[in-house]
Amino acid sequence: MKILVTGGTGYIGSHTVVELQQKGFEVIIVDALFNSRIEVLDAIEKISGTRPEFESFDLADRRLTDEFFSRHHDIKGIIHFAAHKAVGESVEQPIKYYRNNLDSLMNILESMTKYNIPNLVFSSSCTVYGQPDAEHLPVSEKAPIKKAESPYGNTKQIAEEIISESINAYKGLNAIALRYFNPVGAHDSAMIGELPLGVPNNLMPYITQTAYGIRECLKVFGSDYPTHDGTPIRDYIHIMDLAKAHVVAIERMINAKMKKSFEIFNLGTGTGYSVLDVIKSFEKVSGLKLNYEIVGRRAGDIEMVWADPTFSNDELGWKAERCLDDMTSSAWKWEQTYRKNS
């Protein structure tokens, strides 16, 4: 049973590849290595005992994408992670995000219809909800889709529309969109984790790199939000819980358990933590005092959002199991292990 994982050497993709291989799936990865490293393949092989097949090219290239699928039309399902993902950067470079995130998806969908590949798990995001009103917190799948706060979030909204309309137009296509909240943490082995190229855009790698001395100071964007400590609130989810959900989703499709041809699930813990809550958890598990400063708000950031995971828990049979301290401690273990071995 061959599964294509796009962006499979990236943060979420690599953890999902490990889970798939440990479940007995044959995995092929396509990754242009825009924000990941080829060495991740070595770590995946050490953890799972199997080296996934790998090809490197840009899925936004229509010709190369079609040529790939012409050779691999025995794929039974696709988990599509490959996309640019930094909210702040998307505000500064919107065309980069629209071109990459949407062209790659359309090329994949076009090839799925051409080569009769039925199943797509799409890496979506809670950013599709925009800034939810207070009456819609926690956020369920029935919450209104408001105007996105960033071009990145808008690419996820548009992508879901493209998928929905493609399924309506082309028979035999099925898709599950997983709208997840904020993945953090690392694999228990500390062999893979979040390692962005350049300066991190996400909170957790910036925390761990600051603690290790790679970064001088962590900037906390905003202290005047309407939250318990003034900093933004997110629903942080352990990367291993998230990876398992993707395997559950692909198995649901392959085993014909879907209730309709396009399903949507929120993936979160149901608990919101502020930026300062995360910092305090890290300081507790590491025993370190983190150097941080509070600065002005960052364009595109949402004030507060956390999930209502009831539907995912009941319908998918999946539930997040790990707590915030598990997330921060595994991220710190990964950072230390990586730096010592580099």
C-alpha cells in the first residue's frame, strides 16, 4: 500500500512518515527541500528501520508533477504537506505563498484525476477560521469561515474550496482536510524534530534555539491582547499526536469508512495556552531561565484560538494524549541532541 507524502522531510511530514512506515505502509516522499534537510531521511530510517523512497522537485512545476505521477500511479493515497507556512512571511511576500501553495495543490489534483488516485489528506490549518468571535470559542468544525488574517491562512481557505469543487466535478476523488492548531514537540527518539532553515518563524524552535544560545533573545509579539496575561493564546498539540491523526485519516479513506467524499476535522487538544504559558512550561522542564522581551504585535497574528476536538475524537476515534510539558520537554531534548550531534 503505497502512500505519497509531499513535504515528507519537513517537520510534520517526517513524523508522519515514521508513523506510516511503522504501520506497514510503503512511503514515497516528494520534497523540494525549501525548508528541510535531506539528512532527515537518515533519521527516519534509523527510527523506523526503513528508508522511504525519495524524489526532490517542486510540485508547483506542472510538467515535473505529471511526469512523477506517470511513473507512480500505483499510489493509493496522498498526504499533502508541501507548502510555505510562515504567517509573517506570507504578509510580506503574498505572491510567493499563493503561487507555491495553490499551484502545487492544483497540479496534484490534476494528476489524481488523470491517474485515478482516489485519496487525499490535506494539511489544513485553524487559520481558516480567522479570528473567531468569543461565542465560537472553542472552535468546532461548524464555526464560520471568516476572512483570513494572513495570505498563508487565505491559501488554506482557497485550497479547501479547490478541493471541494474538484470532488464535486470529478468522480472517484475523496479528501479529508485536517485543520490543525499549533504543532510542537519532537519524536521520542529525539532524532527528528522542528528544525527550520534560517531564523524560526514558530514559537517553539525560537524558544529552544534561544535557550541553547543560537538566538540571543526571544521576541514575544504583543502584550495587550485580551487574554489572561496579554499574550496570544493557541492550542498547542504534540507532533506525535498530530502524526498519528494523519495515519488514522488515511486508513479511514482506504478502508472506506468516510461518511462523505470530503470530510473536515479539527485537530487540537481543546486547551488554549498563551505564549507566556509556553515559556513558563519550558522553563520548568528545562530548569533554565529564558531570555525574552515583549515587543509590539506582529502582522497577521490571531488573538486567541483553540479547538473543540469533539468531532475528531468521536468520528475519527483519535484524541490528543500529550500535555504541554511533554511538548516543551521533547522539543528541548531534540534541540540538545541535534546541536550535540551537529
